[in-house]
Amino acid sequence: MAEAPGERDPYREAGVDIDAGNRLVARIRSLVAGTVRPGVLGHVGGFGGLFDLAAAGFDGPVLVAATDGVGTKLLLAREAGRLEGLGIDLVAMCVNDLVVQGAEPLFFLDYYATGRLQLAQAEAVIRGIAAGCREAGCALLGGETAEMPGVYPPEEFDLAGFAVGAVARERLLPQPVEPGDVVLGLASNGIHANGFSLVRRVLRDCGLGLHDPAPFAPTIPLAEALLTPTRIYVRACLALARAGLVRAFAHITGGGLLDNPPRVLGAGRVMVVDVRRFPLPPVFRWLAQSAALTPFHLARTFNCGIGMVAVVPAAARERALTCLREQGETVFEIGHIEAGEGPAVRLVGVEEAWSFAASPS
């Protein structure tokens, strides 16, 4: 029922504008439609999203679900006015976790909460979400936009994302990794969406603003250098998995290169990572020096230039490298698997490659 002309709206006066929410749905309808894929039923604006697994080509699959956010990267993105990238980050953090299980992302849902709905701001974020969904090959099936005055100040918002994928049971990952397996590292786009609480502290301690030139890349502003959206690895990882060339993936998120690979290694397995085999992007060198990080804390806080790790049989090494490169990835052979007291990661070459880092006290 539409509001009568000139009639007061007490709910709007309390801080919640239902009409603004309806206008947002109308504005993003074409963005959502651009992500439709086989299996999608219904349309945006209903009470729930519908997806037909059979129409998507799956018969008795295992469903895989993931949820994540973008952390305090959101604060810098909002300050810099670079909101579309946040939407890509939100999708990436979820779908990259799905593909680690061998799953094809099918659909994505977003949750956008704010003190006061600002249409242009929300639309920019959702435009990024739609772009991320297209890159990942999944549908933006729906979401929730919540005005919550009193919980958030009028200019602030928060995000959460939810993704569901599917994989045939016999293709579920990880599979047992074996001594002698090769470890491949897929290059990151930058910081991705982890470690930003430390990044913000470094900016504060160094007296730097987001529009200042980046100390490690003086030709571009810090906002551009720090807020590059998270790389989405779905197409490359699915290609490798479907070719039967991989035993395990690890998405390098919070916990960095040290805490994420053990989640897929299994007992008695150690991943040996030689940091001399891949370049450390300048942003991480700058952060390590500015925050006085030891090699341990550098590798446990940031991705250090590797956004996804793949463990492949030694006999499949060349085919795996070719497959990933054909999908547009920059790939490095960064190590191997050994038997040992695991699951664990052991870094080698640190003294040579990361000699700038602080020494443990």
C-alpha cells in the first residue's frame, strides 16, 4: 500500500525508509539479472532465492556453503569512496573458499546493513558484488538490505556474504596429499581482504592519507595500491580440479601462508615453502618494515603475494602449470610436501629473501 500524499511516516522519521529500500531493489534489478546462470528460478525481490540443481547439471551432488565479510578494509574503502571493489572482495572471500573444496559456486547472497540507506552507496557495492558473481560464474540470487539506526551511524554500513556451491562426491577436495607432491602458488592481486587492521595502524603511525602517493609505488595513490579487489580464482581452480590434476587447494586468507595450508594437509604432512621462489610484492615489504614484522608475523598476517596454493602430484606438475597459466594465472612452484610432524608449514630461504624483516626479540 503506497503512502498517502502528504501523510507523515513515523517509521521514516525513526530512521527507516521503506521506500528507499524499494527504490534500491528497482535500481539493482538489472545488475542481478546480469548474473543469472542455469539453475536460477524466480526473480529478485521475493522472500527467498530459488535454485534447481538438476537444471544446473548436478545429480546427487555434495553442497558446500561459505560465509565471510571484508573486515576493516571496509573502513578504508568507505573513506576513499572506492566501494565497487568491496563488492568484489565480498564475493571473492566466499567463492575462493568454495572452490578449495572442488565446488562450483552456484549462487551468492549478500547482507547490507546501514544506519541510513544511501542509494548511490549501496548500488556501488552491489554493482561490485554483481561483477564478482559474473567472474565466479555464480548467480546473485538475493540478499537483505537493513536500515538499523542506533546500531550504525547514518553514514556507516557493514557487509556479509554467503555462497553455496556443489561438487560431485567423487571430486570432493581435499584428497590425501603425499610426500613429494609439488606446491604451486597462484599470485595475489595485493593485500586482498586480510590484515587491514594492521594496515590502518601503519597508515596512522606513518601519518599517511589514502590520497598520498604510495611509498612503495609513488606513481599511484595509496587508496589504489591498498584497495585492489581480491582476485577470484574460481575458473582456474575448477579447470585444474576437473582435469584431475590437484590433490588440495588452500585459500590464503587470515593466518596467511602459515595457518591456511595446514587445514588441508592432514596428519604427518609438512608443506615446505621456499620464499625465494616467488617475489614479495613491494606493499608487503613496506608493511613489514613499517610495522617491524618478523618473517613469522609477516607470513602469518598477509598473503605475501600468494593468494591460492595448489598441491599437485609431481607427475602432474607440468600439466598443472600449463592449465593454470592458460586460465590467466601467474603461477610459481613454491615448494613441496614432506613427511613430518604436521600438519604444518615450514618456510625456507627467509634469511636470504626476507632479510629486511625484523628479528625476533
